[in-house]
Amino acid sequence: MINPKAYLRSIKNVEKGLRVRSKIIDILSKGGLSVGEISRRSGMPPTRIRYHLRNMKVDGVVKKHRAGKQVVWQLTGIGQASLEEMLGLEGHEGS
């Protein structure tokens, strides 16, 4: 299933990329992780994970911070808010 947060404004949204980003979002929804750990949990190569994380960062879906020697990626919550805004759903809770 494709996560709505996987749709990005900055790139063309093709099905394969949407599926990869949906998997990354699902994994990161449980907490921040390194590229290596996301790669291990997803079964996808780190280069593919990095590519999609960089694109997701441009659109504000994820952010990164340093934890010791590791770079940890996490969801921002902004991606969902901008999607709802784009679809005209903000302020319509419970409607």
C-alpha cells in the first residue's frame, strides 16, 4: 500500500519510488534510524535508501541529525500536513 506521505512535490512520483518511500516511512514511523538500519529492515541497498531520503528531506518529510558518529533519519510530520493542505483538507477534522 502506498503511504500518502510518499508523494513528493520536488520529483516525479512513479509507482516504484512511491513504494520505496512508503516502506521507508513505515520503518521510520517506529522511530529514527540510520541508513544502514533502514536498509537492513527494508532489504533494499543503502544507495537506494539514501537517494529517497534526500528527496524526502527536500520536501520536509524527513530530517536528519547526528547521534554520536551516526546520522539518524526521522519523520517530521510536515509531509502529511502539506499533503492535507494541498488537498484542501486542513481544518476539516471530523468532517
